[in-house]
Amino acid sequence: MKLFTLDEAQSLLPVVESLLNRAIDSKQAAEDIETELNMLSRRIYLSGGMHIDITKVAARRSEMEQFVQRARESVAEIDEIGVQVKDLDSGLLDFPCRMEDDVVLLCWKRGETAIEHWHTLEAGFQGRKPIDDRFRRRSASNGPNTRPN
């Protein structure tokens, strides 16, 4: 498991935020197409059948699959960096970090300008606490901190 200092996590925010935005936008685009195709199916059903452009529908399905794949790839890239995607819909990310003798999670949510919260592994988002001097001292005194899986 990759462990980050506060400074390392902060420096990665632009990269992971860009990947997160790409994943969220792709997921939304796929959902929009899925809604469109479901509405078409409903109209066909309610009208007892109708003439449709099969090529156009197939192209839209292919486009939807491409958006889904792009979202998956973006989430996988975030995961490869060592950052945990906790909730794609709300844009919630966790950065594992060592604080004293424990591994905790630096917590960031889309729209926040910086990492300003942390929580224990068990507490989750509801147990978020403000970043305090323990994290800042550690960031100032230590370099990269990696622990094998």
C-alpha cells in the first residue's frame, strides 16, 4: 500500500482531480445515453413498434460503452497512483497516510481546494476531522513513505 505525506497528497491533487473529473464526466455521458436508449425502448413498446434507425442506435450503444470504458480506465489510473476512489458520484478520494503508529486516510472531496480532513480506516467520511499539526510536522520532516502490500 502506498502511503502519502500530506505534501505528497496535496501535490497529486491536480492529477487525480483531472482523472476524477474525466471519470465523472464519462460516467454521466454514458448514463445520459442509457437514459436516451431506455426512453426509445419505452416509446417503441408503448406505440406497439416503430421504425428506428438501427445503425444510429448501435452507434449510440457503442458510444455509451466507450464512455463506460473511459470512466473505468480513469478510476484504474487513480487506483494505480495509490489513491482510493471512495465515491465516484460525489468525487470522494482517500489518500492512505501514516500518522504516528496508525494508517489513516487523508480525505478529499471534489470541489474542495485542498486536503483539509482525515479519518480513521473505520470511521469513514462521517468521521472526518480537520488536518492538524501532526500531519504538517510529518510532511515537513519526512520524504516519500512507501510500505509494501
